[in-house]
Amino acid sequence: MISTLLASLAFTAAEPAALQTSASIPEVAIASKRLDTLVTAVKAAGLVDALAGDGPFTVFAPTDTAFARLGEEALQSLLQPEAKPVLTRILTHHVVAGRFDANRILSGETSLKTLAGTTLELDLVRGRVFVGEDVVVETTDVTASNGVVHLIDRVLMPPPLPLSPCQAFLERALRRGVPLYNDGDPISCAAVYATALDAVLNTDTWGIPEKARKRLLGEFNRVVDMHEPRDQAWAYREIIDTLLASEDMMMTSTS
């Protein structure tokens, strides 16, 4: 039964001889002519050594065409140093601990836990293997010394992380402040933002790393002395946005 299914699949087994090596996963990707962008992203995220480790790993590798679908601006943004936490989460969402080749997947291993802590659901639809609802596995079983690589036609995006209590608190401040600003009342908007930031930055119970908290508290104190309400509201908003974007605050709780 499995052999019949394999013969009918629309994806192809690995063909290029350069891909059929005993090299590690990063070396296999470098040897491929379809994974240049993935190699660049893995280097930017600092994951080369991890993916060259003992493993074994299964990597669902977006092709260059898959990354191109993100758009040049979005892709270049992900490759910037400040986006490293986001890029790392996206890339580890493509990696599963263990060796899951096509036979194993078709035998029923269709719910796979990734290194990002997320889950990939695989399905066979009309002779094609899908990851999620619309990502197609184009090439299977590219072998490496420490795992296996399957080439896919889109970049898999992980679900958003839940907000920490601090971030949820700041989101509520934004929901109150933004309408005030848009209604022409920047003074009240700035007051809402200032109250929230004062509560967050003048205590160490929100899980913010101390160095970051002190730096942002210094910025907050400088904004307090500003006289133009619109400028002040926007300056407070920038501090809030910095806190909301901080990976260090994800999943932290008050103590």
C-alpha cells in the first residue's frame, strides 16, 4: 500500500546527485541550487552549528522561490540583526527532531513537533503531501548525515506567541490611547501611555531584563519633560512598541 502511494505522489524524490551526500544538513543545503536563501537565513539566525549537530533532524526547507513569495522588502527585513529572534522562530518552525522520511510520514506520522515548540500537520491530498493547508512538499528525502530534508514551496509561518502579562497590559493602554489621539486629544493619549509606562518601568516585577528596563526608563524620563503633546504621545508610543516587540518579555509573568 505504501509503495503504491509513493509511486502516485506528485512530489519527487531527491534527484540531484549533489544533494545525495553524507554531508550535514547545512552542507547539503549549500550544495543545493535551490536553497541559497535558506542558507543565508540560517547563517543570519546563527543556526548553522545547531543544524550541523548530531540530530537527527527533519527539515522542511523552503526553496528560493518560496522565500521570494514573501517579497523582497519582507525578506530583507527578516535578515536584519534586530529581527534575529523572529527569524530564528520562523526557521526552527521548519525543523523537527528525528528522521521522518516519506515512508514514515505516509505510514501515519503526520503530526510533528518542531524545535520552535509548534506543530506541523501533514496531509496527503490527491497524491500531494501538504504541510498545513497550502504548503506543498515538492521534493522528499534529500539525505544528510544527520537527518533528512524535504523541499517545500512556501515559507511556513509559526503561530504568534501569546502575550506576556506586561505586553497585554500595554496593549490595553494602546487600545485606550490610539482613539484619543485620532480624535484630536494627544494630551489625554500621552497621559494614558505615561501612566502605563510608569507602572511597567518603575518596578521590576514585570519580567523585563534589568538592563533593558533601566535604559527604557531613562528614555521615558526624557519624554516626560517634552512640551509638545503630539511629540510626547509618539515618543511614549515608540517605547511601548519597543516593549511589545521584545522577545525577552514573551511568556514572562509577574512575580
